Amino acid sequence: MDPPEQEPTSLMIPLPDDSIHHGPGPVRRQILQTMKKSGMMKTQAETAGVSVRNHHYQLGFSGCCTMIVCMLGILFAWVQYFQWSNTLSSTTMPIPAATVTTKTKPNSLPAKDKDAFAKLEIFVSAFPGDSSSERINGFAELQATLIRSLQFFWPLEQLSVTMVCDDTTYTNMEEQENVTSTAKSLFDPNIADKISIKYNTLTNHTMYGRGYYIQQLIMFWADNFTDAEYIGFVDDDTLLSRKVQPYDLFDVQGRPRAIVGTPEGKPKSWTDSVRYSFQWEPKVYGMNYFPVIVHRSLLEKMREYILSQHPQFTYFDEFYMSMIRRNGPLVNSEANGFSQFYMMMDYAYQKHPDEYDWHIETDKCEHFGFPGDHCKPFPRVSVHAGWYHLSKYKTKRDREEFVSEMLRIGYCFSLPAGNHSDIDEARCKKYWTDLNWRGEWQFELTPTIWRVNGTTAEGMRRSHEEKLKSRTPHVWDDSEMQRIFG
């Protein structure tokens, strides 16, 4: 393995307040979450503990007297309370049993999906690209695919987006302001206050590689760019395929839904990267749906765990530079390939399985040793437009047509159950003949494997029907409606 072309000590940049930044981020933050716990830190903690214990044993006589007085006061208060409650019960009419009713189960708890959804922020790493090219890329792809569908299907009153650009997109502050202005202009001005544009300020192509590698590194450090409790990762070619509701992304316990696959048949280098990073055999494949939602804290825990498996490295970025060169020089991208979502979700499944609602896309649940309730089908809310077809949808014109068709399908499958207007009946009758295959059960080139097995196929139908019943009203954008339906 070739060594990094630059000394890793350059990763540590002292600040005026003596804190240390590590990893890409708009603000140079402390690195405590990824530093190995040093002997000095341990000594300080132990000293603090001794100090507390010593203070605890110095109660003495006055402290004991104070405790006795407090206990007598509490006893007196209890006596007064029981005297008052007995008086109240003797002067109050009893409530007839027949009038006491309840509409909820004694042990039922309120659903937490809405609360979790309110704490979610969409996270996307993007670059301007070449706007003059007919082949769709960069900001043009972001606006035509993700932003267009996001503004049509997401409940905008609850939208929050962090968009991260790289510091290679500008050479001075004036140019940075121009990039920020351009990025903001991609969105509807009515939601400008919900969009945050951040910059990765730690680019070094010699150390971290270019484009793709920097983008992935940014996502490993997403908690440097947002304080949101839940981070929903998307690519710039993510296409939402129907109206998004809290229950689509979180279960009633408030756990993020994880629609993952298995390592079987996945790119060899991606699977190899999981083995290399965690020193275990991977179980689930995370590059299988969008948004990929994780607890913000998971990123820090994952970085720390990786460092625990690679004691030769002090900082996560040192490990990262090694990982992207694990099978030879950095230019050998195929051998050194990896998926950040594969790594994140496999770590989540193996270390924090109870914190997520798992839907593993396989027809061989028992074969892989998964619990049966981890393999239940669940419909997606998006497709990966750039990979939905090997050769189509790559030009601006093709993408425009594909996105418009997906918005039409998604609109029809988002309508509440019941009577529909004559206009909607005419618009949607050709889409209502079957399951929403293109919007719910096909993420990329190949339709879901769940359809192969009879049990999971029935589960697909049940999940789809449940989705039909859960439809709620949505405010549709008039200009987009005119654009897709005329």
C-alpha cells in the first residue's frame, strides 16, 4: 500500500482558542470525538473523581444534622397530605363507574414518527459542474432531479436542507459568495430560509483524492456541518417518487426506517472496504434507498469504532487516506472503491440494531440468519435517477421527461383514498392498475427481489395497501402541476 503523499500531522490545525479541528467542516471544531483517549485525559478524569469522592466524605457533623432535619420535614409533609386527602374523599361525590371511559389502550404510547421527522435534516454534497454540457451533471442535475421532486413531494413547512460544496469551487470570498448565491437560486425563493449552504474547507487532493473521495469524506463528517438529530443523506440525483409523510421515514417508535439489501452480488471492492474498516464480515448493504437516515451520534461512534480496530492511526482521516489506498495507488479507483452508505448501515446493523427499523430486501431471510421481522417489505419514497437505466436519463432532456413522468405517477399514488375529481380520475387511471412499481419497488436498474418469494410478495401488497390508507392531504405546487399535467 502506498503511503499518503503528505504528512498526516497537517490534519491538525491549531485555533486561537487552542481547540483542534479534524475532518471537513465549515467551522474548525474540536477533535475530541475522534482522538484516542490519552493517558492525560484519563488521569484528569480520575483526579476529578477522587476530588468528588473526597468532597463526598467530608459531610461531617453539620451535614448529618441537615439531613435529619430534611427527613423530618418530609415526614411532616406526608402526614399533612394524607389528612387532606381523607377530608377530600369524605366531602366529594364519587364518580359513577359507568361515566369513566377511555379511547386508548392502557399501555398504548403516542406515535413518535412525527417528532422524529421534525428533527430530520436533508444532507447533500454537491458541486457546480459544467452547466454548458448537454449531459446532465452538477447543479443542473441537482435542480432537475432532487430539488424539483423535493419541492413537489416534501411537506415544505418541515423541510430543512444542508447543502455542502467544496472549497475548490472558489478562489476568493467574492467567488464563494457567487457560488452560495447560485446554490440558493436553485431552490424556490419561498423556502430560502430552510436551505443552508456550507463549505468543506479542508480539501487536499494529494491526501484525500478528488471529487468522489472528497464527497464521501464530507458525509463521514456530516455532524461537522449540521446539529440536526437525524441526518438524511441523499445524492444529487435522488428523485422522490411520491408524497413524503413521517411514517414513510420513521416507525411509530421514532426509529429511522432502513431499507437495505444483502452483500450478495454487490461490488467486490465495496464489500472489501467494510471488512477492512470494521474487521468483520458485512451483513447488510446500505446503498439501497434514499434518504439514508442515521442518528447524528452514529457518525461519531462509527469513526471511534473504526479507530479502535486500527490502532496504528490516531485520527479518522489518517485511516481514510489508508482505506482509499488499501489495494494500491489512489488512481486505482475500482480496487479501492467503497460506499459510505454501505459502511454506515452495516455498522448500524451490527452495533446499534435496535435503534433502526430494518427492512432487508431479500427472499432468503432465514438463509442469511436474519430475524423474520427484519425482512418485511416496505415501500420506498425515491428512486436513484442517475442509475435507474444504464443508458437513458443521462441528458438534460431525458432527465426532464423522466422526472416529469415520475412526478405524475407519484402525484396519483399520493392522493387520499376515496372519491376523486373527474380531473384526477382522468389523470391517474392508467397508473392505478397495479402496485407503484416504479416509485416504491424499484430503486435502480433492477426491481425489488421481494417479488420473487410468495410470502414477501404478499407483504409488498399489504404494505402498499397500508400506504394507500395512510394518505393525507398535501399542498401541491400549482406551477409544477401545470408543468406535468398541462
